[in-house]
Amino acid sequence: MEAPYSQMETPSGAQGYCRCFGKVAGGLCGVFVLLVILVQAALYWWATLHCSTSALKGYSYPGGGSDNLVPADSLLVEQAPRWWGASFINIPADSAGLSTGASTGVYFRTWGPLWNTYTYEDVLGMKTFVVRDRPLAIGGSHKLMRCDGEGPSWVVSEGSHWLMNGIRSLFGMYTSRVYNVWKGDTLVAVTEKLGGTGQSHKQLIFRDPNKAEPFAS
């Protein structure tokens, strides 16, 4: 007869405090997660403001044209970073990497607690495409989308390369990262980062998935 009565005993003060603390901690965690989501949504909205189909209807896309949006050969010049993000000036160049004219636009990077957002703004102040991290993907991954809604989206992703990429970076290999480039659901290219930690020369090369010769860098 003792067991049922023992189960009906009032919890001790320590047990009550633990339960109360658990509820408070759970509530605070829920509020924190909600705040993070709201901050991310607000920053993404701000970064992509005016990136819309209606804003670009009939637009001529100066500096890059309606297909590529940016010059085929470009130089990126990093500007002094600010606390909320960074920017990179886009300058047209020739095949040797020498500047051929004035800037055609600028890339903006807006920080976010869950992912960073990148937008391209041309010389007329029009946002033409946006790039964002994909935090739920395996390894590093970014999605590129046109603001006018034309064509499929593009994804640059480590995918199955993420494990070997970690090993390459750990041992400072010259080819330090490999990424897949997807156009919609089609694998169209493989890009490799040359130059690892501690190496002064770094660049990206792009090649056909079935060929060894790069077609761009």
C-alpha cells in the first residue's frame, strides 16, 4: 500500500525549481528562434527590395545584356567592408584580366543570422539577380536567381564533394575545393578552387563535367 501513496507525494522544492527552469528555458529558446527567423526575413526582404519582375519589365540591362546580365569577363574589386555587409565593384575586363572600362555595377553582401544574401545592382541602380546561401544543403551551397523571373535558377553546391573538400583544405592541397554547378536540374559544369590556406594565388576554374580542359576562370 506504500507505493501508491508515495506516488501521490508533493514534489520537493528542488524538483519544482527544475521544472520551472525547464519551462522558462524552453520558452526563451522558442522566443530566440522566432527572433532569429524574423531578423533573417527582414534582412532578406531589405536586401532583395525592388528585385522583382515588375521592376524589370522591358528593361535593357546595360553593361551585360539580358542573357548574362554582367560582362563575360569581369574584375571584382572589394570595397571597404561595413558592419552590416560588404560590396564588390564589377569592372569589365579583357581575356587577359585587364580593365576595359568603367564599372558596370556592384555586388552587395547583406549579413543574416541564417544566411548571407548577395544582390547585383547595375549602374542605373536596378537589381538584376540575387544569390543566397542554402543553409540546409550538405556543405557549401548557393542559389542564384534572376530578379525578372526568366529562366531556371542556378545552384553552386559542394554536394558529394564536401568530405574530400574538407580533407583537401586540411592538408593544404592546391585544388582545395570542388563544386557542382546546376542549371535547374541539369549538371552543367564543375568549378574548382585553386590555392588553399596559406597560398597567395587563388582562383576558380570552370570545366565541363565530362572534360578536363577548363572553359573559364
